[in-house]
Amino acid sequence: MAVERDTLEVDVLFVGAGPANLAGALHLKNLINKHNQAIASGAKQGKKLEDPSVMVIEKGREIGAHVLSGAVLDPSSLKELVPDFLERDCPLEAPVGEDGLLILTQKGKYKSPITPPPLVNHGNYVVSLSKLVKWMAGLVEAAGVDVFPEFPGDALIYDDNRVAGVRLGDKGLDKNGKPKPNYEPGGNILAKVTVLGEGPRGSLTKQVIPRLRLDAGCNPQVYSLGVKEIWEVPSGRFEPGLVYHTLGFPLPSDTYGGGWIYGMKNNLLDIGFVTGLDYRDPLTDPQKNFQKFKTHPYIKSLIEGGKMVGYGGKTITMGGYWSKPKPYAEGLLLTGESAGLLNSQRLKGIHMAIKSGMLAAETIFEALQRDDYSSETLSRYDSKLKSSAIEKELYKVRNFHQGFEGGFWSGMFHTGLQQITGGRGLRARYTGKATHEHMRKLKEYYGTTQPLQKYAELKFDGKFLYDKLGDIYESGTKHDENQPCHLKVADLDICRNRCVEEFGNPCQHFCPASVYEMVEDSEAKHGKTLQINFSNCIHCKTCDIMDPYEIITWVPPEGGGGPNYTQM
């Protein structure tokens, strides 16, 4: 049956309401208004721009619902975008006071006498990114930009190889893909310029990069997964603005990662753990790594007697300088982590996201003046990035994460050498493998294919240690279960016949939300088959990245589904 779709035409479409695209939309509107006012006053010669239409769409049920980060904010770009952000009630938790690096052993801790320069955070702020983008969205709407939550981008619209807009996801389909009484086909939004700022592993970005070969000559992108909880702790337990990062326990030396502890206001503690997804052990479980992290005596002393009030998880783009795709094409720009912009050594990306959005806005403003949206015109965005502080910062750490390919101690050696050589290290360009290619088979890693219990010592009590279902409850995650599953597995036979032997079905481990579960099935070769509990999904995209056979594809569910982060 042919589906008729409504079509809306706009001048500029920002896909994803994170810090990059909200900054871009606000800056673009400010540039247009300033230009028109200067012409109207006679201070500038030229032609007014007749109110170009600018739209931001977001798949979450409200702005900020799907946004998560550590986070410590480098305010440099925000100051440029909103110079009076402090006077405009920007929701900052606290300025960073004391910071430091803790080395955790099995039972003890040592504070590094010198905080490594990349982890020095004086002048920065502890923030909740979900609160920050809600505040930014208010500024964007006040400037006259249309911002629409519950608008998931399902597919890009092309005119030959020119990106011409986005088709929205359908609403009102049942689990078999059949229309329900409230069925509403997703409309087409056509745009002169489409800006993808979907964060790490965006579903539309994933489609367009290989189609237009935007990653030609790049290293494969690699990712980590950060999981975190917000705890309400007794007054005076941990000061607002106190920032600690940790190395060591509970990770083995062949796995990249570490923890963080940030003091928020109102006796809230932001505590989380990053596991590099380029791990070797197929039984690695990032959510359980985090729970094990909490059993360390020091960490336990911080949250004991408190109450967990929030949970979430998100992948982090770690490939850095050599993994950045070309950030433009005909009718298209990429911003923030969709463009690979994150300093994995500093654990900072928000300032780069905001700055990239502003540079995208300046490029679009020039394109609107010329009425030219060609690849040649939009390539000025790449030039602006290369002459900005973003390029300088990323180039200094261009080989950082790749230096950890051989494990923690080798990585520390390469990091030290890179500090001395201006980021170069042993060679000009370190190469690497795609994230999932690092995972080894059970037989290779453990010498057996028999089921193993890697985290058997963890006892989940629902008060201090939480299993995945207990954590998910605090994430506010909801999906209408009578809709098509948005996690597409191309071949279930691989899961129940091959993967169970070769990798032990790692999807049930790397997913931080119990989406993938092996259940009894008498007809399966090994007595189990894969069950997908898609309503648990927190949209972290780990499965799309980590499946060793690359047969899992994450697509957006019906608009509004997913987590509901309020202070993450």
C-alpha cells in the first residue's frame, strides 16, 4: 500500500537537540538577526535575509531526555555563544574547586601528587548536561527557532548524492508493523542544509558516512561506554565542585577505562565508570564493572547510607583526530560527536560540540547569503574547523587512544612519550581497528567455551549494588511495547548456533540495560535463543557498535520512547 507523507520545507534542519545543534541554531538565528538589523539601520550594505526557517528535531520525549555526559564543562565556547550565561541562570552545578587523580588498588587508594594536565579542571564547571541543553533549548525557542521533540529521523532524503532532508519515523504501528487506529506516517522535512548532531553512532550519520564515503582515509572510529548513577548522599559527604578521576580497580590491565566522582549541589554525587569497548574479554560487562567499582572501600564510603536517584549510559566517541569523518557534503554538515569531535584525553567534548555548532552556523549563514548550498560552499565549515581551537586541541592528542591498543601499561608509555613529542609518539600516525574487532573468542581468551561467571562475587541488593533492571528503573526508560522492535538482528541463527560457542553471546554482557537475553529454546542447537527486550533500551548504541558479527542495527523507535534523563 502506497503511503502518502506530508512534506514540509525549511531552509535549515538541525537533527538532534544536543549542545552542538542547539548552539548552531541559536548562533545562526543571532547572525541572521544582526545582519538584518545592520542593513535596516544603514550600518551595512547588502540584502536582508527574509526570515529563513530554522528547525530543530529531537527523538526524545522532551529536550534533554536522551542527553547524558559526565560532565565537567569547559565554558570557553559557551562564553562565546552566550557571554552573559552566568547572569542568565545557566544551570551549573558548581565551579570546580579541588580536582585530582586517584589510583585505586583492590582495597586502597593513592592520590597522584600531580594532577595530569589534561585532568586539571580549574575554571570549569560541574554540570548536568540534560539540564544544560534544556536551558539552551529555551534560548533557541526564544530566538524564534522551532524545536520539536518526539520527531525521530528515520532516513535521509537524497537528491542524487545531495542530502535534501529527513523522513520522520512512522507513529502508530503495532509490533508486527501493521497500522493501529492512531497510525500516522512520518512526514518528509526538506531542507537546503541538514545538520546532523546526533551524538555518538547516530543512526542517520551511520547511514550517510559510508554512502558518501565521508570516512575515506580515516582510522576506524572507536568507542567507550560510560555508565553513571546520581546518588543523594548525607550532607557534607562530598563537596560540590570536587572532581576526582580514577585509574586501576576494577579493570584488568588489558582494558582501557576509569571512573569519575563529581560533587553536585543539593548533596548529589555524580559517580560513573567508563569501559573502553575495544576490550578483549568477551564476558566484559560495563554496567557490572561500574557496580564492582562501587565495592571499593573508598567509593563505598562515599555513597553508603545514600540513595540512588538516577541512572544512565552512553557511548563515547574516542577515535580522535585520525577518525574524524569529512564533516560536510552536498546539503549536509556534521557537528559534535557525529563529526568525531571529542578529546578523549581530557574527557571533554561539550565545548567542542558548541563550537562546532557555531562554526556550522557561520557556514550556513554564508550559504544563505549566497543561496548556494553546494559541497564547495559548505566545505568552508571544514576550513573553519581546521583553523579553530578544536583542530589545535585534537591534533595535540591525535594518537592518544590508539596508544592503548596494547593495554594499559603500554598506553601509559605511549601517553608519556606523546606528551614529550607534541602528540606524535613513536610514529606520526597510529592506526587501529574498529571497536568490535578487538574482542576475542572465548576459546582464545579463556581456553574454554564453557559458561563462565565473571562477576559472581557481586551481590545485588537494590540498595547499594543494582542489577541492570534495578538501574533501568531509575533511568525513566519507557517504550510502547506494541510497536516494531527497533533493534534489528539480521540473522538470529548466528546468535543461537554460532555466537553462543564462539563469543558466549556478548550482547547480554555489553548491553547496560538487559535488552539482550538468552532464554530456553528446545529447538535451538545449544538449548537457548535470543530474546530482545527492546522496551529496556536506553539508546546508548553499544549493541550497534559491539556485535562481533555486525548483525545488530539500532534504528529509532517511535518518537518519545527511551530514557527520561532529568539530571544526567
